[in-house]
Amino acid sequence: TALQSLVSYKKGDETVEVDRAGVEAFVAQIASSKDQNAKDAGIRVDDNGQLTALAGQPAITVDQAATTDAVVAALQSGTHDVDLVYTTTPQGIPDEGAQAAADRGEELLNAGMSITWDGGSVELNRSDLLRALTVKIREGQDDPFVFGFDGSMFEQELKQTFENINVAVKEPRLRLVNGEIVPEQKGENGKEVDVDASIAAIVAAATAGDGKAELTVKTVEPTLSMPAVISQIYLGDVLAESSTYYGDSSEARRNNVEVAATLQNGWLIAPGAQFSYAEFIGGVTADQGFQTGFGIVEDGAGGVTTAPVIGGGICQVSTTIFQSAFWAGLQIDERYSHPYWIQTYGEPPRGMKGLDAMVNIDENYGTLDLKFTNTTGNWIAVEVIDDGTVLTSRILGTDPGWTVDVSQPEITDVIKPDTGTQYTDSSELDEGVRLQVEYAQEGFTSTIHRTVTDKDGKVLADGDLVGSYSASENTILVG
């Protein structure tokens, strides 16, 4: 049927005429299906994670005019077979070149990478190197495949290793002692991985197939020069102060309050640096001078109770410091309310219902700390003074001229207490001795709003301090 449309037969002179235009159209259809562009051989990662060659293809171009001539001649002569006339152009990158490059890439990957530094080492395996492998093509070159490695992938893989190596520099600690600023703790050098230099070394070693690279770790020295710094510090202004009463505490609790006050007293905080109660108190142990007093502990049934515990009373010091920092307008970073409210922490003028700060210094189960940042722009000192009955905390420094507006507590979610009495056995008391350690009082949620503005009226801080407290009940310990 296709041939019938291309030829006609004249019976009188017995000749065959060919429709050349039709043949040209026919050959053009063949060319559209046979023509192909050249495709260079390449490299791919197969399903097994291996580098393999990806076959290329030559260019094929049908010579439509010559093929049309051949078809016309065949039709006129009755020939049934016609060779397609076409030309081929080899691909730019041959298959054997791609295979050789894939083999070379496999050698780089299989070399692995051992990364060392003074005091340690870490290994990058084949998969790590494969994730970072890059391949660039240089057309027209005898060796067109250029292998390299993406340094950002190595940096991501080694991020935790770098963090483990880094040691923060410790600046010297200043303390106010008897009215004089002195260097109380020496500074210590830190360590820091030079990430750019280290990654460059790793990339170079991986590209060369060396299999070994060394990290560059720099020593970081403290920046504070004590005499020069001390001479510039002014602590003549009281930014805020607060006092709490501990005169009716037991001897052990009174001791703990005063030991903690001594440990916290006088430390200077640089501009932008953070105060940490846990850092300055260290371990709450007998070696530090703490005794067994009464503190809030877990009761073993999912709740809490007051019971003998070493260091009982240190939360009064953290609360008093917190109140002075709060009223000074400093940025509060970490603070926890007590499980139930302790009345003596709310005495005016600086105490309020809900203005407390519980701490729990525990290396095994996690520390609940009090932290705040010195946002004044100048050095400050945290002064803590005890006189046997009253504990006072002051924030000393340069008055920044701030206005600190504090609302009265908004009390919500009030929970009525159980007015019964709970008796709890205590091995810390002598046999038969009874001691009431908790009293029935309401539970509630306290919300205190604080706004801090600078001398130009710009708002520096504006937010709520929220504390939630359970109801407590009458609890008597029985020896």
C-alpha cells in the first residue's frame, strides 16, 4: 500500500514513474527516527554504591538526499533492498575513558580516611567519602573526569567531633573581697579546631587518595588582662537589692544558708556574661561545709515532701539573689519555682508571692540552675551578706538608668489544701521526736509582669514571670 502511493505505471510504454516528493517525505520519516545526537560516556553510582561507567552513544545523521536517490533508483529497477545512507560521529568521551575514570574513583573511595589530632583520631569510611565525592567534566581533554570532594559534607560529618575537641577558654574570675576587686580564679587556655584549615587538609588528602589527614587545633588564650580590666571597673551603684529572713531556721539550715552565701558572695560578671548559681556553689557536700537540713525532695510516690537532705536551705540564697537580679532588670535565662510556695520568700518590699528560684545541684540527674545575663553594658558584682537572721543580696555596678516596672502578682488556679495531717517516718530524727516541716496552704499560679525601659524610653524587656505551686499539707516527721 505504501509503495502504491509512490509509483505509477504507464501501460503503453511500460515504464514506472516515481513520486520523488513522496519518497523524500518517506525518507524524512525514517531520518526522524534514526537520527541521534552524540552522548558522552559518564559515571554513575549503581544500586550497590559502586562507581560504574555509563555508556555513551555516537551521533547518527541520515543523508536524506542520497537515501532518496537510492530508493528512487531501486523502485525504478525493481530492486527490493536499499541501504540507508548515513554518517556517524564518535562521542566526545568514549566508554573506555569513563570506565577508567570509574576505576580511579573507586581507588579514592576505598582508600578511606584516617583523621588524627593530638590526643585522638576518627575514621571516615567509604560511604562518608562517597557522600562528599564530586565529579567535574572537562570537555576536550584527554582525561575529562576530575574528582574532588565537597568540604561542606566533611564539615557536616565531623561537626560533633569538632565540638568534642573544642575546649572553651576560661577567663580569669574576678571577685569583690573586702571592698577590693581581686583575681580569684586563674584563667585557662582553651582549644579550638581551625575548621577551614582542617577541612582543606582533609579535602586535599582525599583528592590525592592519601588516606590520612591531620586536624589543625589552635590554642585559645584568655583575653582579659587583669590589671587593665580591674582599673576600669566601677561598682559604686546599687542596681537592686533584696532580703529574706532565716532567723527561725534550724542550726543546720542556718549553716547551709550562710555557707551558700559565702560561696556566692562577691563574684563579678562581665558585660554580656552569664551568672550561674551552680557554677559558684560547686558540689553541695559535707566537704564544702554543708550539713543535713530540711529541703524539698521526691516522696517516692510521684510527689514531693520536706525531708532531711544535705544542703537544705540553699534555695533561700538562690531566691534572694534572683529577686535582686529581677528587680535590677537583668535578663533571666533559667529559673524554676518551688513545688509549693514558701511564705518567707514573699516578704516586701522586694519579695512577692511567686518571686522565688529553686535550685537543685545534682551531677547524676541533672542540675536545676539559676542563670541570668549581665545586660547592663558594664561589669556587675553579686553581693550576698548574712547576719545570722537576714540574708541580703545586692547587684552592684554602674547604674544604667533603667526603669523597672513590676506588677503585683496575679493569683489564679487556686487549689484548696487538705487540712489533715500526714505523719512520715524519718531516720534522721531521734526515736519519738516529732517535727512539723510543712503546713497546709493553698496551691496557685502566680503571674508577675515586668517591663524594663532604658533612659530613652526604649523597652528592653517586657514579659511575665510565671510560677505554679501545688497545695501543701500538714506534715510531721516522726523519728
